[in-house]
Amino acid sequence: MAKNSFYRTIQFQIKLYTGLSALLVILIGFYAYTNISRMMNMQAETRMHNQLHSALTETDKLLNDELQTRKEEGGKLTQNIQTELDFVFPRNENHTLLTRTLEQFENSVNKVKDPFMINNLQYLKTQAVEEKDYSILPIKATIHSSYSNFFKFLGYVEKSGTLADKTRLLNIQSISINFISPQGSQGNTSGTTEINFNVSMNAYFRS
């Protein structure tokens, strides 16, 4: 009996140790699996964060480059507008440039059979406009023109001052026609109705 009891005790201890060993292996395996999974997740998150950081850095660089480009384009646009504004609405009388632009119009429309000639161009004393930031340069001119070019001149003055056309800002104050040479009359070689007229205009400039 004592011998059988001893064997049973040994078998029980073996089973107990085997069970504890198996439980220990399971616990160690679970711990290792949990930590390895956590480590793999951390590595995946780290890679994702690195990729996100790289993408944000690249995006930030692209935005900075785009902003710099826009600034440069805006600066050039502002400079171009200022140059055009100085042309149509200058900072002083600038008689030379005004005379040149009127001569350019004259040359563009004046033809043998369709004349337009500025015979007398006068600049009068400038007039400051009270409580305004601009002044007026009065102009008088005597012009010989065909009937069609007369209306072209009126259209030119009406559209003057546009930045795209780069024409000095002008405004007609009065026109008086003092001579009409109808088509076919003596001395009229253009074959069109010709007129002589006096015009008073204002040019404007910043004070």
C-alpha cells in the first residue's frame, strides 16, 4: 500500500509540474505575442508618421515655392500696372510724351486721301484742382482732317486713359469747326469731305 501511495504521489507531482510547465509556456507565448504585436504596430505607426512627415514637408515646400512664385508674379504685375499708370496718368505734365502720343495717332490715320494733320498744338498754364490729387493741363489745337478721321479722333479721345492702349487721359472741352471743304471742291485733292477745326482739351496728371 505504501508503495502504491508513493507512486501515486510521484505521478501527481509529474502531472502538476507538466501542467504548470504548459501553463508557463502558454503565458510566455502570450506575453511574447502581445509584445511582438505591439512592437510591430509601433513600427508600422512610426513608418506611417515618417511618411506623413515627409509628405507634409514636401507639401510645405511646394506651398512655399508657389507662394514665392505668386509674390514674384504679383510684384511684376504691380510694376507693370504702375508703369502703365505713369504713362496714362503721369506724375507731371510730361509735354514731350503727350506730344509724341498725339503724333502717333496722327501718323496712324493720316493718308493722302484721308488726311489728319495737327497744325498748331499749344499747352496752356496748368490748373490745380482744389482738394484733389490731380492737376489739369489745358490743350488747344488746330487740326485739318477728313470727315472720317474727325470721328476717329473723337473716338480716340473718348477711349483715352486705358491702361491697355497706353494713351494719355484726355477730355474734350470744346470743338469749333471753322472750315468745311466738301468732296470735289477746289483745292480738295483727297476726294473726301475735309474740315478744319479747333479743339480744346484737358490732359490730367497727378499732383
